[in-house]
Amino acid sequence: TQLLEQSPQFLSIQEGENLTVYCNSSSVFSSLQWYRQEPGEGPVLLVTVVTGGEVKKLKRLTFQFGDARKDSSLHITAAQPGDTGLYLCAGVPNDYKLSFGAGTTVTVRA
Amino acid sequence: ETGVTQTPRHLVMGMTNKKSLKCEQHLGHNAMYWYKQSAKKPLELMFVYNFKEQTENNSVPSRFSPECPNSSHLFLHLHTLQPEDSALYLCASSQDLAGYEQYFGPGTRLTVT
């Protein structure tokens, strides 16, 4: 069973549209991270959220950590082709073992 | 720009070959990791090293043999692999264990023929 469930698995949108991807679990996490991975490259850390209810903004990206620290969302406003990639969430439940979700593949069409 | 480098970027090997993957981090981190990423599957943690001591082997077959001579270098020695071992192998580092943010290298795309 997957500790972190990401949805949707695939998302294809037109440039300028908004999108939201979700990361859910039945476990509580001390922190949660979001990464973006482009084809042929390793994941790159985007943000870490640590406080329940926390909202962080990174230009057009908004990250939210659920109040109960069991889920998170990533919202992209006015998506651009450069936002294309695999978005991974990763959480630390009880120990140092960072656990990754399966990812959401986002394609932004020009 | 990344502080974690991996070589080679691409590798094709037969099932009877022996090869090694190399990872180097320039971030002054103490922990290093090997992950396997297969198509349509989540990242699989393989090995964890902290201060060059192995702290975790995630039930990885013995045909994969890690080596960590110091905190900056990590190797993955490969021998008698199977076609299903074909994947992207990613190295990562973090300041310490305990959930610190991980920084990944670009990966080695391995194809076993």
C-alpha cells in the first residue's frame, strides 16, 4: 500500500489555465515536501511545509498543508509550458524515512 | 544547477557485465541515498548512508552492492543484473537524516539487455 496517494495521476491542460494536484494520506506527517522532476533529470525540491494549515507561495505555485498534517495540495495559477513535469510529494511520518508518492504528471500545452 | 553529480548519465549493460555508478555531492551533507525509479512506479529507496555508514538496506538484491568511502562519494556496483533492473537510478543527499530535505542528482538511465 502507498503511504502517500497523489491525484490525479495525469493532468493535461492548456497554457493559462489553473490546476491543482493533491497528496493524501491516513498518516500524520511532521513535514511534507514537494518536488518537480523534468524528463531525464532528478527531482528538484520546490518547498517544505511543516505546520498544519500552512500556506506557502512560490510565484504562481501555492502549497497548502492540511490542518491535520495528513494531506497537501499544490495549485498552479496560469500554468505555462515550463511547468510541465512530474510533481512528487514526499513526507516524513515518524522517522527519517522520506516516503514518496507516485507523482502527478502535468503537461501544459502551448 | 545541482550540487549532486552522477556518472554515467546513461548505461547499457548485458546481464553478465559488471559496472559501477558513481555519485558525488558538493554540499557538505552527511547522508546519501540510492533510489530506483521505474516507469509508473514511485521512487524506491534502496540504500541509506549516514556519515559513510550504511543505515538501511531496503531488501535490495545482492546483485546491487553499495559503497561509501566518504561522506561525499557513493557508488553502486552492479553485477549479473536482470532486464527488470532497467530503470533510472537516482542518488540524493541531505544534511542529516531525520527528514531533512533531499537534493537529487540527475540520475543514471540504466538499460540491461
